Amino acid sequence: MTATIFRAFLFGLVFIFSLVVLTALLPARYQAHAEQTIAVRDVQAVKQYLNVANWQGLLTPQSDLQLSFLTQAQRVGGYGELVHPWGLAEITVLGLNEHSVTVQIRFDTEHVAHIQLTLSQQEESVVVKLSAKGENHAPLVGGLYAHFAAYYVEQQLKMMMNQIVSQLKLHRQG
């Protein structure tokens, strides 16, 4: 009887240790993408999203996400904050040109993500691409968190893309 309990206890310890080791070996980096071709004649209507301050309109379906900029969001170096249920994130505009904008989102010192919005003009349409790359530096569980973040961020990018399409349709009608 004692040997059976000892074996079960030993098996439990080995199992938990194995899970911790496997979790620590997961990659801490992730990527997510969303792309949409939008038939639009007014390219300026799409270019409004190169100003990151306009992204709050893309987050409106989720009232618990609040984006505010403390400096000018339409310039490189623009700084803001994203209030999220998991905490406060710092947002900085890293790159901006007439076809794309890149922002960095930083949760504490553990999680850094770069989100890029790229617009490319085609004949009578615009291809809108949203992409994110991130890395989590949390010890042991960083890989597990990165795996979850990849799923979560991809869903957020899809939601933002749907909002862009919806707002552009409303712009065409109005």
C-alpha cells in the first residue's frame, strides 16, 4: 500500500516537472496576421487609420479597451496608453509613412509587441494588412503566454479589420 502511494506521488512529481520543462521550452515569440482587400475609390478614407489615434474607433466593440494618446499619435514618437483588463500598456509610434504605421505595445517589461498597419493601392481597391509580432519575457511561462497571446492577438486583429471594413462601408453610404 505504501509503495503504491509512493509511486503515485513520484509519478505526480515527474509529471509536474515535465510540464514545467515543456512549458519553459515553448518559443516566447509569436506572430498574427489579418488581411483584407477593400473595394474603395477614396483612398484617403482608408489612410485615416495611419493615425493611431483613430484606432480607438476600431476597439469600440470592447468597452474595456481604452486607447488614449498623451502626445501626437500621427507622428513617430507619439506616446499613449491602452487600458486593458490585464493592465496598462504603453503604446509608442515607431514608424510612419504614407503607406504604413508601426506601433509598439509594452505590458510591463515582460511583453512587447509590434503591430503594423500597411495599405497598398491596387487598381480600384486597397489591400489592408494588419500584422503583429510579439515576445514575452516572463520566466518559465513566457512560451505558454506567447502561445495564448498569438491566439488572442489574431482575434483582435480580425476584429479591428472587421471594424475598418464596416466603417468604410458606412463612409461610402454617408
